[in-house]
Amino acid sequence: MIMMTPLSLTLIMVAMSGSTSALDIFYPFGPAAGDTFSNTSDDGSSPLIPLQRSFPYFGRTYQQIYVNHNGHLTFNQSLSTFTPTEFPKNSTRDIIAPFWTDLDNREKGNISYQQYTTGDVLQSATQDINSNFPNVPFTATWVFVATWDRVAYYPNTGTETTFQVVLISDSNLSFVFMNYGVIAQTERKVQVRSPQICFCLFLFLPVYFNASLQIGYDTIGSTHHGSLRTCYPNNTIDIVNLHNSSNINVQGRWVFATFLRSEGFRCTIDPGVSSPQPDNVIGMRLEVSTTESLSEADIEEQILKPFGDLLKKHGINVTGIRLRRFYKTEL
């Protein structure tokens, strides 16, 4: 009997690259802004934060808030849940979720918050609201800023994701800004089998699968709700390019009116802004174990095509996959 030497193949493929942007759209944060820093804990939360001004939120008025480490704000109690829910949920909780996923600030990143009742931040907030809602008379009297600065995904401590949520109010009307900096790519490991080959697939994607991320807001009984998923084809948010997306023509910023008489969730506030379109896959690495000697044509037929089919099953439409190089290693 002829023994075949097992081989390990590493394939490197690139489809598209993206650019990054500065944090110019962010409200002040960090030590220079006098922020309070939340504790370092997985699935943790800030302590109860008393608000210096009341915050009206779709017919309810709150005097307190929690900054939850997994990317959301709640009012009546903290929330440790790392697996996001669908919006609408029809739950008993009001929630604002700028980036609800499994985050971990124990080894990397800071989660901080600050509120303002005087100063330049109020002036900036007033100008921002007046420019985006010119028909709504408004002067900000209170601003709350919570920032996730280079926080890692759990358990990938090497990743860094930065975003911010800003609550703005005059005690009668309220608005929510969601600002996005660099959002880390994610890695997914999937096993796919065919009669000749089994390969382990490591995906570096600019897209989260639907079960892994929620961005938007929801209310008690879901009388008001909205999700960024509805703004994208196949309900799949292009996370790596959030810093380039917007519903107000300001790259990286999404703005929502959250008072009772507002028009509610809108993917586009400015008529000149089109709905966001997700980019193709940025890059991939596949590790393949096989006893066969594969040519590039074999790789195309037995690996790349099934891989493309796998992406399509998850709603990711890639126009083409190009093999840059591959390595063979005897096991």
C-alpha cells in the first residue's frame, strides 16, 4: 500500500482593502475630557450613573443610566448579556446599542463616560442638532458621552474596536449620536467537508454574521425601535466600514431622534445620502489538511468554489476570490 504524506496548505487571498479615518467626529473623551473610567471586567458594567439632567426617551424620562461593557446603555438596571437580541424584541427594557457584541476590556481598551451641562460641548451639540434637524428648534442643556476606546473582542485580546454613543437633550427633546472609529475585523473558524478534503477556514471579514452584532435601539414593548441591519442588503452590517457609513452624510456618524414625537428610526435623514452598501471581503487565510497533492486548478475547484458558496450562505456576496499565494508543509 502506498502511504500519502499529509500536507498542510496555507492559502492567502485578498479581495479588497479598506481605509481608516481619524476620530475627528468624536466628542471629547479620555483623561483629557475628565472621563470616569469603568472597571475592567468581562461582561461588566459601570455602576449606576445619576444623570445631572433628565433624559427623555420615547415618552419615558430617566434620571439614571448604566454603561454596559458589551456595547449598550440601559436605564433601570445593568445588562451583562453579550449575545445581542433582535430589534424589535418586545421586552421590558429600554436600550440603546451603539455596538452590542461580546467585548472584553480586561486586557486591552478603556470604557469611559462623562456628562456636560455647560461649556463648549453643549455648543457643539446644539450646532450638530441644528444642522441635522433644521426644522426643530433646539438648544442642548445636557450631553452624555460614553466611549469604547480600542476595546478587544472576547476572547481575541489582539483586536481593537473604537466607538462612541452621545446622548443630547434639552429636557424635552432628545437625540442619540453613534460615532465609529476603527472597528476590528473578526475571525470565524468553520469546518467544511467534501469527499476528498477537510479544511479549516479562518475568515477575516468586514461583516458580522447576524447573530453576532446589533446596532440600534429598542423600547419597552418595542413601541419604538430601529436596527442598522435593516439599512444593509441581507441585513448584514459592514462593520469594518462603519467609519465610512452614515445616515447624515458625516462619515462614521449615525444620528437618531429619540423623543416621542420624532419620526423614529431612519436609515437616511439627509435625502442626498444613499443607504450604505457593504464592501466585499477584505482578506482571508485558509488552512487545509489533505493527503492529496493539489495544483492551483485543484485548489480553485475543491477549495475556493466551496468557500464562495459558504460565504453566500451567510449573505456575503463576493464578486471574486483571488489566490495570492499558498504554502505547503508536511505534517
